[in-house]
Amino acid sequence: MATKTKNYWLMKSEPLECSIDDALAARHQVVPWTGVRNYQARNFMRDAMQVGDGVLFYHSSCAEPGIAGLAEVASVPYPDATQFDPKSKYFDAGAQRAEPRWIHVDVRALRKTRLIGIGELREQPALADMVILRRGNRLSITPVTAAEWRFITTKLLKTA
DNA sequence: GCCAACGTTGGC
DNA sequence: GCCAACGTTGGC
């Protein structure tokens, strides 16, 4: 069986909900990536992610948006329990247990990094084509190229 | 709080 | 299937 190439992702989290510190403090540093309610983002998790893929842990909707840590995909895709919980803000009345609509993976935080703000990311010619930086981008999970990953984790983070 | 951009919904 | 209205995202 052929081993697939490792892929890379940027995953947004609101730090008030789950910051990189929260993730590092979790049991085994693993958090279930619940609450994604966008089909494109779901499809990345369901169809393309593999255990061990690299993840840029990004803080969004906060005072200092940017990359805050490194993580990895830690599980295969499985149904998001919050879709069935009427008390959850992610409850989806249309989701059927027999055919779950929302699927997610677990993410393991590896380490906190210095905060690489969105402004700094935009300054890098090497990152000019990053999906996250595209005009109007709102996707909470976006693919990162191997070259972008290498640039960020070696060049931008070499002293961190 | 503003608002551009985008996804979803639902009437037709 | 079209598309206007509406809701959400997320940086600023």
C-alpha cells in the first residue's frame, strides 16, 4: 500500500474558545475540532486529512490574529457530537445520527510559537498565494503548500 | 461596531 | 436552477 504524501493545513480557532494554550493543556494535547459548519472545511477534514498532517494553529477573531502554534492531525475523521446536542451552539436540527452531516478530526497541539500576525504573513512574498491571505477568505480550514509550510516553520520560526 | 465578502436559504 | 435576501465571518 502506497504511503500518501504528508499534507499541511491552517486551522483557525478562536482563542476565547480554544487557544493554543488550551489545546496544549488538554489531555494528551488533543482537542476534537468540533463546530465546523462549512461544507468545504468539513470536506478537507473528511476527505483529505491524514493522521500526521501538519497544522498551523491560527488564532482568529481576536486582538492579535495570526499563527500561534504548530499541531498535527491526530485522528481519522469521525462524526461531530455537537451536531446532535440541543444544548450546544453547534446543534444542527437537520443532522441525522444514521447519516451525520458534520465530521471532524482530532488535532494534537505540538508547541506554541511566537505569534506570527496576519500583517507579518502578508509581508512575505513567499506567502503571497496563501489561501488564508486571499481577499475575502473566510474558510476556517485551508490547505497550506509544502513550500509555505517550510517557509513558515523554518524561516519565520527559526528563532522561536 | 463596521462592513466587505461569501455561503446558505428559499421563493419562484 | 436562478438569484435576492439574509446570516456569518473576521479583520480592522
